[in-house]
Amino acid sequence: MIGLRDITVRFGDKLVLDRFSLDIPAQGLTALSGPSGCGKTTLLRVMAGLAAPGGGAVSGIDPGRTAFLFQEDRLLPWRTATQHIADVLPRPRRGEAARWLAFAELEGEGGAYPAALSGGMARRLALARCAALGGELLLLDEPFAGVDSERTARILERLRGLGVPIVLATHQPQVLCACDRMIALEGPPLTRV
Amino acid sequence: MKKLLNTAAPLAFWLLVWALCAWRVGRALLLPGPLAVGKRLLELAGTGDFWLSVGATLGRVFLGLGWGALAGTALAFATHFFPWADRLISPAIRVVRATPVVSFILLVYLWVARGAIPWVISGLMVLPVVWGALCAGLDNMDEKLLELARAYRFSRLKTLRLVCLPALRPQFAAGLLTAFGLAWKSGVAAEVLCPPARAIGSRIQQAKLGLETADLFAWTLAIVALSLALEGLLRRGLGKGERA
């Protein structure tokens, strides 16, 4: 079980999380939903160890063993799709990068640089890179933004097949329906579920 | 054809202006015409001394460019990552940047051997330019990509190789191109003021002392032609690694 206890995060004068507590089962797909700016991204960043809370504690997560998909693609303009995958693999084996590209339905795009990819393709590459990094927990922030619904469904099933607990933030009803559980958030500041 | 015309037409125009000015002045000692200068340049280019002087000057300029770029790069990283280095080194580099090249040439003349002055001076002119370009690049480094590198557990070396160096490449290339022009001009200026045994600057100095104006023009033309050609090669070399 992933536990968040009395988490408080403040950006300047703005209180984003105010003594927020939540328990998330460490299995299957868990969706975080809520209006824009309610604190979903901040919550995921706290869970990934990328944002230090001003107060409270996180348990059940080793930040060194999580993979985080940022809300922006954050691709390196000078690396090809294959290189993006190979860069995060600890010991890349022959064909492994190609398998992860196929995971995100990017076959044939291995030699493409980010500038040559559409918005949806870039998002899928970022998702494939995150999945390839792997770990004990995947934290995905808007993983299917700009991805068509049929691909979204297929890639979601592949994500489920990884057998790793996944917590994702999304606005897409299709993704919410496909998850094992949904946690509706209200904020800001985020105080309760 | 159109490209050739676009290049040749302005060149022909300025050669004509030069020829008219030389004709109006009427004294080759003050202003030789383009034909006389071209003829002299061809004569010089047929001698071994010309090419040895060009080679020696090029060697000094590239030596200066090399050590200046290396030192500028190392100091940019040092001043960016270590606040104490920034406080200590940055003001000194700004002083170097603001000091007239002639002051440096005369000072360095007192401290180092005559043959070493041009490449020491070239390097001193290159260092602040490369340092400034890289500092700007490091200051404007995309924090989101650096956060990605941390989140994706890249080692420091991997972050440097995959994120920092490629991101700095455009600034480094622009700085190096600017620095090359400075290295070339300051190196030849140093050769003129402190002439080594064999150098373009020494030949210019000799031409000046002997009132051989056609020689002076011919050597200057050779410098301009070499500078443009090498800058073009450098631009092409630096651009080749960049992805379209």
C-alpha cells in the first residue's frame, strides 16, 4: 500500500496540498482525476520524490525505483527514438529498444528525431521511454494526451501486462473507465478525496 | 548561375571602385590598382617563402584558437558549477575581454619569446569569447531536461554527454566562429608588432618598412582570402554534426 500522510506543498503563497492524506493499493491501474490545477501533478511529483513536501510523509514508495512520465514529453531534440529508449535501459540487449518502440506502436520510427514526430507519436515515445526505464511503480502524468482512442486502449492493455502498479493522472473518460480504480480529487488546495 | 552572378557582381563592382580610386590617386605608392596587386599576389604565391609564412601563421592562429577554446570551456564549467570559481575568475576574464589587444601584445612581448607571442595573444582573445558563449548556454540550460536526467537516474557523466554537451553545441559553435575571426586578426596584429622569423605579419611589416604598398595589399588580400576560406570550412565542420 502506498501511503500519503498529511502532505503539505506550497509554491510561494499558493497552497497546493494541505495536509492531504491518501492510501493507494500498490497493484493494478489507479487513476487520479480532478479539475485542472487541482494538484494531481504535484501529488505525482511528491510520490516520485521530485517535489519535497513542506510537511507529511510518504510510505510504500522507493523514489529510486519509480519511473515518472512528465506532463511534457521532455524528449531530447538531438536523440533518435531508438536512442531515447536505449538511453534508459541499464544494459540494452539487441532488439530491446525496438520492442519498446513496438510497445508504443512506433515501429519504423526508430531513426526519427522528435522534431519529425507528431504530438501523439512524441507522447507515445515518452511513454515507451518511461515504461522501458521500469521500476516498482509507474507514475504517469497525462500519458495519453494527444493519442487516439484505439491506440490508447491497446497501449493501456500493454501497460497492464507489465504487471507493475501504475498511478496515472488523466482527464480522459476512456482511460478512467479502463483503470481498476479512480480517485477523484478536489482542489486547490487539495485537502481530501 | 544566378548564385554565381550574385557573388561575382558585387565583387566586380568593388574592384571597379578600387581601380577608379587608384586611377584617380595616380600613385601606386599610395594606392596600387587591383591588377598590380593581383600580379604581385601571384608572384608571391609562386615562392616557397609565401607558403611557409602562411603555414607558420596558420599554425600559431590554430594553436591560439585551440588553447583559448579549451581554457574558455574549462573555465566556463568551473565558473558555472563552483560559486567560488565564479567570484574569483569571472572578473579576471571580463578584464581580459575589455583590455585592448595592443596592450596585451606589448605586455606579453615583455614576458614570452617572440615566436610565442601571436599564439598567446590569439588564445587570450579567444578565451573570453568561448567562455562567455558557454556561460550563457549553461545559464540557459533547460532545467526540465536536467530534471528528466535526475528522474531517469542518469549518472553525471551520462547527463553531461546526453543533455549538457548537445544543448551547448550551438552556443559553442557560434562562440568558436566569432573567436576564430578574433584569433586570426589578433594573431596577425601580434606578428606585425613583434615579428617572428617567418610569418604573414612579419612580411606585412617588411612591406611597410620598404614602402612596398603592392606587397602590403597582396599580403592583406591573402589574409582576407585565407580567413574567409577557413571560416567557411570551420562553419561547415561545425554545422555538419548538427542534425537538420
